[in-house]
Amino acid sequence: MKVFLIGGTGLLGSAAAEELIKRGHEVRAIALPPVPEGAQLPPQMALEFKNYLTLSDDEIRRCFDGCDGFVFAAGIDERITGPSPIYEYFNKYNVTPLEKLLRIAKECGVKRSVICGSYFSYFDKIWPHLELGRWHPYIRSRIEQEKMAMTLADKNFNVAVMELPYIFGVQQGREPVWTIIVKAVRGMKTATMYPKGGTTMVTRRQVAQAMAGALEKTNGGQCWPIGCYNMTWKQFLAIVHKNMGMPKRKVITIPNWLLNLGIKSIEKKLREGSEGEGGIYLPKFSDIQSAETFIDKSIGCDLLGVEDDDIEEAIGESIRLSVDVLDGKVKNVIGMRGE
């Protein structure tokens, strides 16, 4: 299969390209410069530096020329802040351009597409009482992205949306998103205070396998809940502490009312400051943050042929690199972008 991939230098896009090439597929990719210093990109990947948001319809058609598959490993995530209503910004990057890309891909005879989405879309479906799309602009954009993609799928145009959870593993030269966790732990003096609950997670390599599997196996339109390992926050933070050099540090589980007090303070500072509105509306986030957002691997990863991996080591390398970045031991790193 000849595959056009957007986000070829990213954490997930580069891993997907490597996996697809290993399986015998040909990959043509675009991405924004620069390439992270030290990043290992598959040499067989044909890479051009282009911005998918500024390409004309004809330029997009040329990208799809001769391709059977399409992988969208781009967009922006919940860390973005900006003027209200921030949803317009998420829609600009996560929904509107993807609709055009999928439509043109279909017109050009592309048969299979894979989109990197969010596991929040999965939990919005199984926990509708939380109204995640109503309260959280970022989550709403992922839900709308998924709905839009499914409307374009048919028997001749297979579309898979990967409902991705916490992802661990590093790309040299790129700052891990997990610097956020390291900063939070360092900001608490004697113990780490965290809510009850936990999350599902995967490694970067497993995401690449899931994406390749979905590209090869999806029939029609299908949303794939992705999760291989379920951990409580206490279990996860024990691994974080160990790799931060504080293995004996305690985790104190706090009730939701106490979590909400801290959240309200953060939200107030955000709205009063220059950052504006966030992708997650914090006063309504405690219910999902303190839940067990677990996914059984049998409904996604197993069906897509995802292999077991060392999740503890993947968490460890993510945290260790985060520490080194924050301590200035690693220079010239690129911040995490959506693509």
C-alpha cells in the first residue's frame, strides 16, 4: 500500500511510518520543520516540509496521487489556550481541515484512512451523563472530528479513528508532554496529592502497531478504543516517583471536593490572566479525572494485533527525559506540538 501521512516527524507519525514501512508499505509524508535533533526517522520515508493547513485543493490532490492509504497524525491537543471561544481554534485544526482532506482523499481513490483521535470520545459515548462535549472545547472537537469522519466512510472508503489514551515513549529532541507531571510533583513539598481513579495507557510503539493494524483491517467506518495497560493513579505515580529519584515518596488520595478547590483557583487565574480559555473546563473535569478511565485491550489492541511492551520502561524513559529537559541537561528540544 502507498500511504500519505501528515505529521511524519512527530512522536506518533514517525513511529507509524516506521511500522508501516516494516510491513512493506510505502510512505510519503509531510510535516512542519524542523526535525527534532537526534530523532530517528525511517530513511525510506519520503518527507517534505509543508503545512497541511495552507495547501490548496490541487496541492492536496497531488499529495494523494497514487496513494491507497492516508494517515492523519496531526492536530492540536488540550494544552492549547487562547481567546474565548477557544472551540473555534480546536475546530480550525482538528475538524475543518480534516474534513477537506478526507473528502479529497475519497475523490482521489484513496481506500483507507486512519486518524489519531482521543479516548475522551470513547468515554463520552459510554458515560454520556458527564456531557464531556458540552463542557470541554478540546473534547468537543475530538467528538465532532470523529462524527465527521464517520459520515464520509463507506464500503469503498474505510475510515478508522484511533481513540488514543496516555502514550509513553520518547522521541529524541522533542520535549515529552510529561514535563507537566514532573512539574506538578515537584510543586508539592512532602507528598504527591492526587485524586482517586486511574487511566489506560499504551507505548508509542503500540500506537504505531495499532495505527498500522487499523489501516490494514478497518472495514467501513470504525472507532477503535485503544488501551493496553490499566493503572490506578497510585500505581502510575509510584513509577513516576521512582524515575524522578524519589521512590519512597507517598501518594495521598484526595477527595473530589478538595480537588475542586484547587481546580477553581487554577481556573480563576487562567481566566484572569493573559492565557484566556483552555481546552478543558477545569471545574467540570474532576469527574473524569477521578474516574477509572480504563479500556480492555480485547476491544481494540488485541483485534489490531498490538504486541505486549514494557510500559514501565516507557513511562520511565518519558519521565527521565522530562526531568533532564526541565533541569537543562538536554538542550535544543522542540516543544510537543499536536502534529
